[in-house]
Amino acid sequence: MRLNPAQQHAVEFVTGPCLVLAGAGSGKTRVITNKIAYLIRECGYQARHIAAVTFTNKASREMKERVAQSLGRKETRGLIISTFHTLGLEIIKREYAALGMKSNFSLFDDQDQLALLKELTEEWLENDKNLLQQLVSTISNWKNDLMDPSRAAAAVAGQSERDRIFAHCYALYDRHLKSCNVLDFDDLILLPTLLLQKNLVVRERWQQRIRYLLVDEYQDTNTSQYELVKLLVGARARFTVVGDDDQSIYSWRGARPQNLVLLKEDFPALQVIKLEQNYRSSERILKAANILIANNPHVFEKRLFSALGYGSELKVVTANHEEHEAERVIGELIAHHFINKTQYKDYAILYRGNHQSRVFEKMLMQNRIPYRISGGTSFFSRSEIKDLLAYLRVLTNADDDSAFMRIVNTPKREIGPATLQKLGEWALQRNKSLFSASFDMGLGQTLTGRGLESLQRFTGWLQEIAALAEREPVAAVRDLIRGIDYESWLFETSASPKAAEMRMKNVNTLFQWMTEMLEGSDIDEPMTLTQVVTRFTLRDMMERGESDEEADQVQLMTLHASKGLEFPYVYLVGMEEGLLPHQSSIDENNIEEERRLAYVGITRAQKALTFTLCRERRQYGELVRPEPSRFLLELPQDDLNWETERKVVSAEERMQTGQSRVASLKAMLEKAKGA
């Protein structure tokens, strides 16, 4: 497909700062990939001097594949296509000495972070879960705003006691991470940005390394990401950012759509190019989206249009309650699938909150319709599996400080933050891993008493298990699980005995898989413990790859998760005040972002779009009678077909009718299969 004039202009403008305002479905990825090819083939740029950054691994993977198809592997050697955080990590790896760090630093995930903060702040927060979550969010916001602990403390001086305690906890947390040579997710942007701000030599080195920068989904950048962009492009300002202010839906995690406005102020020569032709949706769907989003204020005006025809009218279905809503949606979906011989993966059910999915999931299961909930917890991201894999990572690589930090006090064994901080400082001075530093004779100079005793008892035992693992890996893993008495720990820490049983079942499943891989089979050769651990570490990524996306399943997901995707047939459910817009947004007068969320939902649809709402809905155990969403009323009413149940029926009658309708559809399906 050839580029349209606006896309061509966006590709060929390379002499200065460029903002491409790309509406939904307007081919922005094509522009980015074509621009990379144009820079290399027509402008004399070497691939290793170009970087393209986006926000998700999936998006960067797709971009890499498209560029490789367009240019070939040889021409793209050295090209950086990554997420912001991966680019930040690359800078840290190259500049660790300038940051005053050891080269073998470790990364904390959100569970590691929460566990450490819980332990560090027990004295001040008294294990209050809400306060702990607020602290995590506040520290993240401070880091995103480029505030270290001293700046955070200065900012909250004279404010509430809670804010001052949070700043104190931030300082404790920061000191602990530094002493143990650990980084959290936000550090991957914070540290490179602060380094480039303060260190001219490093800044010039990276400006020479990255001579042209492309940024996708620019509207999702936060303060630190925008500052990193500015520092990388410098005065030369050779960059292209692609974004859509109408699809900025992540303010809750620090995104600032006003960064689009700042671009014009910081780079007065900014060239703004609009992509307004949509290649995804019918004209009617786009008309509804345009009219809805026009209710938001805009710095840059744009209007999507389509050459795909006007399309079918948009349906609004009113149900009696949420079970009835699910019945109507799934009943219509089955009928549509049967009549039009479509695939199940052509259908998406989008909702504002995860809790709305349950009734749809139940109805799909009852009717044996395959479905997939996006964003579900994978087997390998469960905490009990991550715990066990961390133990195995230390057994196979004693230098893995990140894994060591996760297991050293899980289950609890009197090795607290103070002990770990002193161990971390000792290891840092001697350039050793935490595990090997624990055996140093001199450690007793800085660490004494029960902390040292508990630490060395644990690492000594782990060393014995590691020695056994070399001879009998299956026996070693069995001894490990028994030795830490993990089952008792699960019963102590799980929400209920049933939850503990389920978690232990997961551990046993993992052990069973490991045993099969270690012992081999008629088909597969036995593997070493190191090979098994490596396979498991990669397996989650592979499992969540294309096989899931290619499967023929109805897609269930939140509106946030749907961004960037498209489906022929979309059901946007729960179009009610209090759900969309969300009640908290109504209370905080933040309707604009909710309207953008509705706009994202509408523009996912290619051929047909159905809205649903309920007359009654159960919320927090109470029956409420919600009003239709204001967004439904803002849409062009001539394009909507409001379907309502004219006859009031009893619950029994409705249930019988619903069941017979589904039963007859299933019979038709079976008959069709037989034919």
C-alpha cells in the first residue's frame, strides 16, 4: 500500500523537529518504519545512529519485524528499537561507572518493591495495605517528576504528616536500593535522565550515538521521559514524535498529554503534520468518534475520515441487569457468528473495569465459546512460582543478586533490611555478589549477632543444596522445597486455606514439569538444572506470544488494554454514569480523560459497534438504577439505533426465553457442524 500525501510528508521531513499527529487507525507505524528506511537509504544515516522508542515490548517487537521486512537484517544492524525503559537500561549498563554503581546491578519487579517497602516501613505504616499502595504510587510519581529523596523531603516540608512520613520512607528505600546495587522500574528512566542532565561528557556521547530519534505514542510520556527525549536530541533537534492527544488515557500512571504543548514551546521550529485518514473503521463509526471527542478542548484540531463507506448503524442495547446484559451480548454474538460464518477472534467485548468481565466469562463458558481475557495472570508471574524460580536461579548462578534479594527472607528467617544493607555495602566495596560476600571472614566486622548467624546459616544450607544439585538435581529441588517449609509459609501468608492449597498445587506442578525435563523422556534428552531454569525464565514470554493472539477466541479486555488493537465487531458494555465515565472521575471532575477512553473504545471497531447499558446494576452489594452515560447522549443520535425491551417480563420468563434462544442457536450450530 502506497503512502498518502500526509504520510509521505511525515516520512520525508527530516531537517528539524517534527510532530506527527496520528489519529486512530491512520497508519502511524507505517510512517515510523518507512521513515527509518528513508533515513538510512536516502539521507545517509547509519542504522546505529538511529533510535526508535515506544511503550510496550509488543509494539517494539512489531516495529522491529516491520523494519527488518522493509530493509533486511544487514541494513538494520545496530539500530535501536526498544521501549523507553529498555533504552534507559542500556544507558545504565554502559554508564554504570559514571553512576557510581557495580556492573552486576539487579532489577526489582513490583512484587520485590512492595515486599521491601512493607518491611522497611512497618514502624511508620503499621502494614496498612492502602497506605503502602499509596506510598508505592507516590514514590513512582516522585521519580517520574525527577525528584530524589532530598527534593521530595523539601517539597513536602510543612505539608501533612503522611506526606512527611512518605518522604522519609522514600529516603530509607532509596538508601537500601543503593547499598544493595538494585534498581526499580522507575529508576530505568530517572537515573539516565539525571545523569545526562549533570554530566556533559556522557550527554555528548549519547547525542553522538543517537543522531535521529523517533518516539511512538508520545502522548503517553511523563515528565522524566520527555526530559530524557530533550537531553538525547539536544540543540540539533533531529527527531520525530508520533502521538494522538485524543488517545491519552494514562494520566493515572504519570502520562502528561500537555507534553504535546510543551514541544511547541521548547522547539519553536516544530513542524506539525496531521494524519487524518483512517484505514480501519467505517465513516459512521468515525463520525461518532469525531463528534464525541469534539467536546474536549484541543490544542491541535484534527478530524478523522474514511474511504471505507458509511457502514451500518450503531446499536444501543438496554438490558434489565448485568446478567441480562451478558445474555444479550453473547446471544447476539453466537447468532452473528453462525449467520456470517465469522471467526470468534473477530469479536471484542470492552469494559471500563475488570470486575465487569465475570458475567460475560460465565456466559461464554456456559455456551462453550472460546475466549481470552487480556491481562490475566500467567502461571510464571504468580508469586509462588517466582519465589521458587528465584531459589533455582541462585542455585545455578550464585551472582544473581536480584534472585538472592527475593529469597533471602522468604520465608521469614530473621534476615532484616539492616542486615541486608550492611551485607550490600560490604559486597559493593569488595565487588562481590551478595551470596559470596556472606561467606567472607571480615563480614563479622560490620555485621554481628543473630543477623549474621541467620544469614550464614541460610547461605551455608543453600551451598549444600547447590552441591547436591550438581549430582542429583531432582533430589536437590525436592530437598529445597521441604527445607524452606514453603507449604507452611503459604498457609501463613495466603488470604485463605483454599488459596494456600491452590498456590501449593502450582508449586507441585512446577516441580513435576522440572522433574520431567531433568529426567528426560523417549523424545527429549535430559536437561541440566541451568537449562531448565533458563527455559522457565523464557517460557512465560513465549506462552504469551503469538500463539495466544492467533487463537480463535472472543477477546475480553478493559478499554485501557484495547488501545492499539482493532476488531471487526465490538461490544462496548456498561455505558452508564458511574462506570463510563467512572464515578471517581465524575467526583474529581476529570471527565475529559474518560471521554478519551470512550473514544479509544469506539475507534477499535472496524465494521460494527454495539453499546450496552443496564436499567439496574448491583454495585458493592446494593442495587442501583444508573443513568445512561453522557457519552451516549453526546453521539450523533441519527446514527444510533436504541434497542429497548418493550415488554416487561418476569425473571423466570426472561430466563426461560434466554435459555431457549441459546439452546436453539446451539442446536443450529451442531447441525451446521454435522453438515
